[in-house]
Amino acid sequence: MELFDTLSAQIRHMRLPLFAVSLSAVPFPDTPLLLMLHWHGFRQSPPDRARTDTSTLRQVPASALQLTRRWEALSRVEEEILDAAWQLGAWSLLRDERRGCNTMGAAAGEELACRQAFGDLPPIDGQESIVAEAPTHRR
């Protein structure tokens, strides 16, 4: 239930509909999991970032969470994310498994998809598109 609770807390905080969830893992026990949350929504651009055109709405970027909890079998992690998806009302699920990112001679598209799966996204308009670190405690 930990994944469901984590997803629910993020949804409450963002106050936006969740469009998709991606979970990336290295298939070795107790390695960190990377959970990407893709939001369905737009936010008003800050006045100093407003462009000359009439639209100042910007797509809400995905959230990336690193989960550092103990796990033994990837199949149990998959069951937990599927259970959370069903509880949240998902109706379309896709499981995709890819080879490692360090494969020599991989096509550029495959390399980009692999980087994206682990939250290594290129900057957008010179701005970082994900959070690199998050505080481990609340003040």
C-alpha cells in the first residue's frame, strides 16, 4: 500500500488529475525505484516569464520521486503499482521492459527514451525540467 499512499499524497498536493505513472527500476533487489508522475494540467506562467504571445499557460512538468525502500522481487513491486493504478481508477495499463541504457550502438531514440525513463531529461528553454533532489525532512 505504500505506493498507493505516495500517489494519493502527491495527487492531493498537486490538485491536478494524474494522467500517467511510470515506474523505473534496475532489476536487482533493494535498488532505488524511480516513480514519474505525469500530470494533466496547465499553470499560469509567472509574469516575468510571460512571452509576447497571448498564451501564458505552461504544461505542468512531471514529478519524479526516488523511492528508497527495501524490496526483494520486482514482481511484487509490479503488483503493488498495478493495485494502486486500479484503486485510482486506471483503465489502460501498459508494461514495457527495455534493455539497459549503456548498450553500445543504441539508436538515438532508444537512448533518449532510456534517459527519460530515469528522469534524465534535457532542459526546456534553458530551465531544468525535473527536481534533482528533494528534502528528506519537513521543517
